[in-house]
Amino acid sequence: MRKKIYWIEGDGIGAEIWRAARPVINAALALESGDTLEWIELPAGEKAQTETGSSLPESTLQALANATLAMKGPLGTPVGTGIRSLNVALRQGLDLYACIRPVRYFDGLETPVKHPERVNMVIFRENTEDVYAGIEYAACSPESQKLIVFLREELGAKNLRDTAAVGIKPMTEHGSKRLIRRALRFALDTGQKSLTFVHKGNIMKFTEGAFRQWGYDVAAQEFAEDTCTEKNPRPGRLIIKDRIADAMFQEALLRPEQYHVLATPNLNGDYLSDALAAQVGGLGLAPGVNMSDTLAFFEATHGTAPTIAGQDKANPGSLILCGALLLEHLGIPAAAERIRKAVAKAIAAKNVTEDLAPQIAGAKIVGCAAFGDSIGENL
Ligand code: NAI
């Protein structure tokens, strides 16, 4: 079968990491199945700005709105146009409500912890609500003053100083449940041992506390046959648990092997994704996917690295590992595993890009293209 996938090159190091990554993804697929990918480029970013006068042309959004698969390199934040961030515009415009980040360790990388190999988690972060709603007003502005008066006089709010900056944290049952439902399905489909809701519900009872409760409700109402709680474990079933966010950071360091899938509101997931990626020494290798109900949009999680762009120094690992996520999503886990093993082997051989070299004793620095080639050969 021929599967159509849209791709956005991205700015800065985008072109070179794609040149290294695409052959690896195509080869892994060819080795494990008769399927092929039809790559269709969509304009976005600086290239689109130059060619079409818009950094995010309507035709690109339209194609993505009707697509099921897409992948992107990093996009710079445009200066002097109406869009605050292309990434945020894409996430909002396409309702990509689940931000999914798997975190695992590759042997041979030096990390800040003694047992990075104990970390093997997948984070499902809500991508449209909470602080991502972007509702906040500057201290002493007419808007915050008006809101403070309203909150005090109409809703009886106390402990609110006249000079406060004010932010609003909206979280809905619909928004939380669709994210949690997706995390539950993933955990069951991939045979995971546990799923943990990470929240700060002890303090924010009606937002984060509700997220926790909605989570348990979805599990009980829609997945009762396949799940159990920590208090009443049942053999062979997915264990549902919850942790307060600050405690989760301790757990991630002390007992990471007890956590498998995490479902989090926006801000908790933001912190946890980066902290866990750093814990395994792999911020530069972290892949990600943003999902709506119809579209899986894979993305390299790093930025455009402008200072090394065009110099064959960039690490294509994040985009290559996005390819592994894509192949898993297409139902070809053996091809995904082939890519992960090939990356692991390239790291073990110690010929790596300059960002990884300081983390590997005795490493030799190679360029972006050569690192991609060696991963391709390891397939
Ligand atoms: P950055 O991730 O581009 O760079 C941070 C540091 O990591 C730099 O030292 C860079 O050289 C290095 N680095 C990043 N990716 C690398 C790779 N693949 N190989 C080797 N080294 C790598 O973050 P920064 O500097 O904050 O942002 C630059 C631009 O990228 C901004 O316009 C920002 O808005 C955009 N950005 C886009 C993202 C996306 O499209 N998902 C994510 C983060 C930033």
C-alpha cells in the first residue's frame, strides 16, 4: 500500500535533518513491509514566507485539516507577522489536543542520574487548555483591574491584591477526557502496566482535581473490564493511579520503573516532558507527535538551531525517531524497533554529532549526513 504523508521542511537546520532522516524512515519501512510512503511537501515557515508571502499559507492548513499523517521539522518564530508562533497556530488551527512524548534511554549516553535505563515512559499532555489557552492580563492593566473588581465583588474572591497580574486556567471535562481516553487506549493497545494521572488537585481542586476525577471516571465508565486501581489491583489489568505533580517529579527520579504512561494537564506535562528527557540525557533525541481525532502530526521537538544551520552539524536523531513513532502508528512496530536499534547502535559506535559527543566518553564527532548514513546502515 502507498500511504500519503505531508511534510514541512522547517527553518534553520530543517533541510539537512530531513535529508538525513527520510532515507532512514523509507528504508526501515521497506525492510519490514511492502508499504511505501508518498511524501508531499507543504509550504510553511521562512521558505513559504518568501515564496507565497505567508509563513503559514491557508492551502497548507487546508491540506493538513484533511490529512491523517504529517511530519514537520522545526519552525522559527516569525518576526513582524501576525502569527505569534507557527507551532501554536498549527496546534490550535488543527485541534491537535494530545501532545505525546515517549522517553527512553539509549545505552552509552552519560546522564545526570545513576539508572537512566529505568526510565521508559510515554507522556500524554493536554495541548489546548490550561495555560495554553493564553488568557492572562498584565499587572495594573485596565483589564486586570476590571477582572479583580469583578472577582472580588461578584464572586467574593479574597487574597487578591490590587496590583496582581491575573491569569485564567480553563480546563474542561471534554478537553481532559478526550486526552485521557487516548492515553488509556494507547496504554491498553501497547500492553503497558500502569497509567498515572499527574495533577495538582490538592491545591487547584476544581481544575487539576477535576482532571484527576474525570480520569478515574473515564477509566471506570469506558474501560472497566481492562483496568483496575492501585488499591484494588487485578492481575493482567492496567493499573490506574494518580500522583500530585510535585511528588511525581520525586517519583520520576527515585522509582521511575513504576511509571509507564502519564496523562497530564498542559503545564505539568510541559515540565515533565523536558525533565524526563534530560534525565535520560536525550533532549536532542526526543521525538514527539501531536494528535487530533483525525491527524497524527509528528515533530522534531528541538528548534531551528540557527547558529549551526547549513553547516552539517545538526543531529537528525529527533526527526529519525519521529519516523519510528510514525511506523508504530502505521501498525508496523518491527520497523519502528529497527530504527530505535539502529540509533542505539550508532550511539554505541561513538561516532555522533557534536551535540551528543560531550555525553559519550571517547566519542568522535561526525556530521549530520554521516550520522544519518550510519543509522541507515545499521538498519
Ligand atoms: P533550539 O532548539 O533551536 O536550540 C537550542 C540549542 O540546542 C542550540 O544550542 C542549538 O544549536 C541546539 N540544537 C537544537 N537542535 C539541535 C539539533 N538537532 N542538533 C544539534 N544541536 C541542536 O532552541 P532556540 O534557540 O530556543 O530556538 C530557535 C528557534 O527555534 C526559535 O525561533 C524558536 O521559536 C524555534 N523553536 C521551534 C520549535 C519547533 O518548531 N517545534 C521548538 C523550539 C524552538
